[in-house]
Amino acid sequence: MLTEKLNAIPRGNTCKGVNRLVTEYLLAEFDQAQPISLLDVPCGNGEFLKTVREFFPSAATTGADLRTPKGEFDHKFVQFNGEKPPELSGERFDAVTCISGVMEFDNTLAFFEHVRKMLDDSGVFLVTNDNILSVRDRLMYLFSGRLGQYPFRTERDGSAWKIIPSQNLVQLLDDAGFEVKEFEYVPVLGGNWTWVVLALPLYMYQSFSNSTWIKRKIFVLRAFMSRHYVIVCRPKAARESAL
């Protein structure tokens, strides 16, 4: 029954399998009957918040975004840019999710620092982002000057995405007071397996210099074929954050 529900999770405005992987981490963290409080930012039109409600019926769900959601939105909504959230001052959440949105903030560190203030000391922060280490993206940049998820030219009123390598994102999370607990790539699907021939030598070359556990997590074989990754982190201990 649970597997069927997980298989039925909508893709949403992200890569296939991302919302499912984030949901699986939430299920491992919280009991489904638990009345958790969760913030999703940017929330879009609330696709992922709807999924959260299906698995956690008692959850208090909040969405935050620059734009007002379209259609039915049965959650609390706060309109803000993520970097300066006075509307959420004093709020505390058990979980915060940022799915395929971290590249939209001008000041990523400031956003992470605000999340740290809003997250309960025992809470969990899940961040996902496009993987630009893949063979596909490396070749696309070599031949066309752009990465797979990013347009070559941006419109004045369109989204201006920041390209943040995974290792830099981990460093920003550390600077903001988070400790990375898990780093996992979304399972490789369909035609992305065709890159395995080129992925193997790249993996073997880069694996020699992976001296820390986080590097070993980032530079796995799947890194050269997967489209997306999920980072699970927690607030550092209060004493460590104060040092």
C-alpha cells in the first residue's frame, strides 16, 4: 500500500523521482500520525505540500513563494523572497523543504541562515538541486555553453538561476549552521544510463582524491548520470554554532 502511494507521487516542477525521495526521508524521520509543522519554500502552486498532506494528514503545512499560488491551495501561504522573511518571524518548523528552488535566491547563504532560525533545533532541512556534475551536463556545456536545466539566455522577467555546484552548496549549509547528514542522488532513470560508458572513467579518476566522507558521497558513480540530488541536514549543536 505504501509503495503504491509512493509510486503515485506527482513529479511536480522538478525532476522525476525527487518528490518521492524527499517524501521517503520525511517518512523515515516522522510518524505519519505526528502533527508536524512543515515549510516548503519556494512552494509554487503547492504540489509538494499536497503530497505531504496525503502522507501526514495532521501536518500543519506552510508554503512561501514570491508569487501567489494558482488554483486550490489548502495551506497557509506567506509571500516573501526567502532571504528576508519578516512574515515568518518567530515561527518554528519541524521540517523545511526547498525543492528545486535554491538556485533562485540571490543570496543563498542568507536564505540558509533564515531557515536555520525558523527550524526547530531537532528539525530537519531537506534541500534538492539539479546535478551539474553529470556527463550529460559537462558535454552540453562544452558544446553549447549551457547546462541542461538552464537556458542559454534569460529573459528580463524570467527566472535568473544561479549555478551552484554541490560541493559549494554543502559549504554554504555548513556556514549557515547546518550539519549535512545525508547526500543522495535521485535514481538514474531511462536514457541517462547510456552515459555509464563515459561515467566510469570519470568516476575512477575523481575517486582517488575523495578523502572525506562528504566527497565520497558527492563523487559516486551515480553523480555522473543522475539529474538531481537531495541533501538532508540538521542544525549544528547549539554549542558548536556559538564557537
